[in-house]
Amino acid sequence: MDKINIFEKLNLFNEYWSPKILGEVNESYVKVAKFKGEFLWHIHENEDEMFFVLKGLLIIKFRDKDVILNEGEFLIIPKGIEHMPVAEEEVHVMLIEAKTTLNTGEVRNERTVERLEKI
């Protein structure tokens, strides 16, 4: 039961689109990540996903609209909803997701992170 400083943890890595595990809550991971640029369109068929913006501005694109998240704001994306995160500048986010959630959802490519690092 050690406290965690999110901002100290974010300073430990520089890569984008590669979530790191900070801890576990029941069957979910608490993760942090840095985003920059466009990710990819994807769906999580079986898991909801939560994006909480710690620093910067994040755009979550949906097929019918865009949602802009500023610092201190979060969005829960229900399972089965196609989306694409976009960060024009570097963005720091906290993610709360089921342990089974793959960052690219049903898509597997060079951006897929199969094994998450705990920091």
C-alpha cells in the first residue's frame, strides 16, 4: 500500500501509445500513457474504456462526432463503440480498463502492446 505519484511515473518513459500499469483495482488496471498524433480506429468488443486527461488536450473521434477532452476531464467509452484517439500535441492520460483490454482492441498491428510494463 504505497502511494503513487502519477507525474513522477509519467517522467519515467517517453514513448507514445504504450500504456504502463500503475496498479490494479479488482479486475482492472490503472494505467498511464503519453499520446501524440493519431492512433487508429478500433473497437473493444468486451470492455469499456476510460480516458482521463492529466495534461494536454485529447480528441476522441467517433464516426458521427468528435469529443474534446481538456485537462481534468474524462470520458468512458462503452464496449462495442468504434473510436480513434487523436493528440495534436503531447497528451498525458490515465486509463482505467479491464485487465483483458488490448490497446488496439480487435486490431493487431505494430502499435499493439501485448505485454504491459508495470512502473
